[in-house]
Amino acid sequence: MRIFAVDLGDQRTGLALGDRITNIASPAGLIEIPIDRNGGQALLDEILRHLHANTGGTDTEMLLGIPLNMDNTEGPRAKLARVFAQRLANASKLPIVLVDERRTSIAANARMAQTGLTHKQKKKRRDAIAAATIAQSYLDDPDSAIDTILPMESA
């Protein structure tokens, strides 16, 4: 089974792919569409395009990072992620597994620290590496899932 992970951002959204057979996750791209463009629909459409291009959309488990507070509570950003996860579940017809994304950007920065990349080059890669960190943490420990958002039946 393939894993498709999303690190949702205001301006940039990172994507990653993981594989249960190899137990490896790696960055798969960056979408530079603001989350508020067309009420989020432009970003949603582009995520779905990447999902189908990279996985065919079948036999795929989809993850979305949720930014929990350090005390494990959910703030406004986590609530926004949950709303977007429901839209993504409905549009993709796939359950969306929410995974704690705390410290993923820190981990991404640490991975790039000694690469010699410029600040701009790092910025372009950070969100995709953060998405890969989300996928890898889930591959390493499936119990790290916070919740699963199921697609709603359309009326």
C-alpha cells in the first residue's frame, strides 16, 4: 500500500510518498497555491491531481498533518486542518488519517542544515520534507494517528 502525505500550509503545501513494503517515505513535491485561493478549492484540486498522478488514487492511504499544541490540544490551525481534511476526504473518496505534525519543520530544517543549499532553495524543499517526516513517523508507528476523517456520503 502507498502512503500519500500532505503538509498543509498557508502558502506552500508539501507532499510526500511512502511505501509499506520498503517502509520508506520521501518528498514528492510542493504546491505553491495559497490555501485561501478560491475558498481552498484550487489547492484541493491540485492535491487531487498529484494524488492521482503519483498513486493512481487506488490502494493508497492518505495522511494530513495536524498541528497540535504542545499540550496535545487543538488550536485554530488544527481546526482548519480538520475542515480541510473533511473536504479532501469527500473529494478523494478516501479516509484521511490525521497525524501529529509538531516539529516536522524543525526536522526538515535539521535535514537540510549542512546541505549547502541557499535559504530560497531550502524554503522550496522544507514543506515536502516535512510531509515526508509525517509519512515516515506514521510508517514507523501507525498508532501515531490522531484521528481518521471518513468521506461523507453525498446527498
